[in-house]
Amino acid sequence: MIPKPGKDYSKTKGWRPINLINCIGKLGEKVVVDRLQKSGLPYRHQFGSVKDRSPTETALRVVTRAQRCIVAGGAVGWNFWDIKGGFQNVREEDVIREMEKSKEGKKWIPWVKEFFRAREFELEWNGKLRDKGKTNIGAPQGSPLSPVIFLIWMALIITKMEEALKREWPCWDLELPSYVDDLYLGVSIWQRGKARGMDLDRILKDADGIVNRIAAENHLPLEDSKHERLVLQKKRWKNNKDMKWVK
């Protein structure tokens, strides 16, 4: 365990665990990673840990859509969530169920089952060996395969969120892209008349309730302290002083 600078060391968040994995094992896992990334299993709007996608692409997509909407006289609402402790929450049975939906994914189910088996670990703290044990909770930190396994597990959850939001507001322009463990909801109201009379703050709060409900049903913890809401529209339209506004 390595202490994080300036943190409270009486809490677990004040320490960074380092997981050392066999180098030959990492090479084998990278082969599996390459195949699973091409399987179509990650969510279609997932921009992290996926080949040929980047955070720059995510930012450009979001900002460009917002600029176009506002220039057209519309309004844009953003919700941001952060997943609390991603890898340790991954559930093996959900990952296997998703992999069975893909021809390429089915080939690697035996490998992934072995990946989830009980792992031996040693806990070293301040240069001293403190404990030994076994665990099969979630996906291990430090493995090249863990981010992709996490994305496969997340894909079904995000899809459920997207479907629920579109059922609630079927005529609106909604998108729910993500970057690994960061989720974003974009609501674009393109029609000038609707944008002026729309209480976008209330809509974002309602959407937050839907996302949190589905996250709880699927054992996906969200970090409440990191949740943000933003509304982007003409300055003269704003009517909520408690809201974060971007001109």
C-alpha cells in the first residue's frame, strides 16, 4: 500500500494499492483484450479503454453538439456521474452472460472464468509483509484485461439506463456516452420555443433519479459527492439561482 500525498491515512481512500502481476501473464491477457475489444461487447458510446477512441473525441463530440444546439436557439443540459470503485464491483455472472451474446466473446469465456477464480495476494505496508490471503471479488487492479471486463459488465447497465431515459422522454435528443468509470448524460432541446419554456433543471434531476435507480438495481455504486449538473442556454432565460450555468 502506498500513501497518497495530502490524504487522510486513517481512511482507505488515503492509500493506493499496487497489484504486481506476472509479465508473461500480462502478455497473454493483452491478446484476449485485443480480441474482446473487437467483439462489439463494450457499449457503443464507450470512449475509454477501447481502440481508436480517446477522451479528446468524447470532449469534441459533447462540446460540438452543445455549440450547435445553442447557436440554433436551443438549450443543453448535462449530468455527470462518477462510479465509486469500479473494478471491485464487477460481477462474473453478468460478464459471462454478456459474452455469450457475441461469437468472439464465447471463445474467451473459459479464459475469463479462470481470470475470476480466487487469487492469492500479499499485503505489504511500510515495507513490511502484513497479511496473506485469497480473493475472487471483482476484477484485479493492474491487469490489462480488467478495464475491458469492466466495460463488458457496464455495457448492459448503461443500455438499461439509456432505454429507461428514452422511454421517459421519447421525443428528445438524449445520449449517454461514458469514459471508463465516468458517465455523462446530454439532453439537447433544439427547438427555440421549447427550450425557452423548458425547466431543464427539473428534467436533469428526474434523469438523475432514473440513473441512480438502475445503478442501485445492478449493484453499481455512484459517487454522490462527484455528481454535477450543468445547463447551457441563453443567459436571459435562466431562472434558477441554485443551478450551475454556463453562458
